[in-house]
Amino acid sequence: MSEDIAVILTVWKRNNLEKQVQSLIEQDVQPSRVIVYQNENHVNVKNIVEMYGLEHIQSINYNHKFHARFALPLLLEHKYCAIYDDDTISNKGWLKTCLKTIEKHNCIVGCNGRIINSNFQNAGGRCLAAQNINTYNSKNIQTLKEDRLVDFVGHCWFFKSEWTKYMWMTDQCSFETGEDISFSAACKIHGGIQTYVPKMTMYNMDCWGSVEPNLGADEHATYKNQKYSLRWRKAIITYWMDQGWKPLFKQD
């Protein structure tokens, strides 16, 4: 079964592209278009692009980092879009689950969610004083007996393509990090769009959105390479709150 879904895959220094393409081929719901967005030229993906007939957009001399991917859907005519980080592999029922969730809630869907705690500005540590709502973590999975409303998601975003216009209606606080925060915050402010992690259980792993989390723990992980990443992310949350965004702890 094919749906009007454009998938954007990301390449920088990790070489997981073929594994991601294979996971898309195995999806119960097939995307109608797959685009590879590559920053700089650290990994040679030419053979994979040619083998699978993929579209390839490359910023050869400049790393636009995380935000540029969220400008591409503005150029697409597809109803839905899914953007994958380069460390995210989904099981075969993921896109089907995304469609069901977006039809139910008219929301951004993601496989790794965050709920910001009220004391985030004073808290230390990598977690940004936020509760993790993951679709692959056995410690958290038991709590996902129902779709879970969250503040923002990461790893894979599934949404209506037209919603990316909201992200660019307000100036970005930073292009260093925080595209996940900015997308959900802007969509909530300008479009009233909420963000959800869909129902996941240990008994239906086909629906999981990310099944190899260790791919994100290598030497290329952002949290290992950005000295002030946590500080930036706190500032980005504060910035969007100043623009009118209300994380869940601020909502009645």
C-alpha cells in the first residue's frame, strides 16, 4: 500500500543510509518519494542513491545542520512528510502507525518525545529536566498504553507537509540545535498543532519508530560534540515561551 508521503533522510558523518532505505522498503505503508539531504561530503552515498533511485540534495561545502531539512517540505506537493535523523531505523508498521495517529489527533507524530519539567531552567544534566517518552525503551514502553501528548519529539517526525511553514513564521533563536523544540513550538503557536508519541507496547513491536537506539550513541552524537548544547536548548525553550509557546507544565 502506497500513500502520499515524502520521506527525507539525513546524511552527515554516519553511514546508515542503506539500512534506512531497506527499512522503508519493508514498511507496510510505502512512501511515494524518498529524498536524501546530505550536509557536506563526509560519506560517499552515490552508489546507494543510484542503486535505489533516490533523490539527492547535497550542501557540499557547508553544514546547514538540523534546520534545513524542515525547509524542504515547503517545496513538496505531498500531503505528508517524514523526516528521519541519521540514526533512526523504524520497524515495518511505523508509517502506518503515524498515519493513524495524525488522522486521530491532527498532530506532529514522533518516536522519541520529551515533556519539559517546570524546573528546567535550574536543572543540570543531559536530560534537560525533561521526561523521556520513547518508543523503543523497555523502561518507558509500558507507560505508552495510549497515545501520549508531549512537548516535542525527535528521531523521526511525521506531519502534514504544509505545517513546516509555521516553523519559519518566527525567527529562529539558534541554528546550532533545537530544531525539534522549534518545530513543535512554532506549530503550536501558529497552527494550534499538538505533538504526540503514538501508543506502543512490547506486544506489537512492528509499530516501533526506532529500533536501534545505539546508532545514536557513537562519536558523532550531538550531545558529545556540542559543548554548550544543553545551555542552547534551555535558551531555545525560553525563547519560544517568550513567543507565546506553552509547554505542558504551563497549560491548565
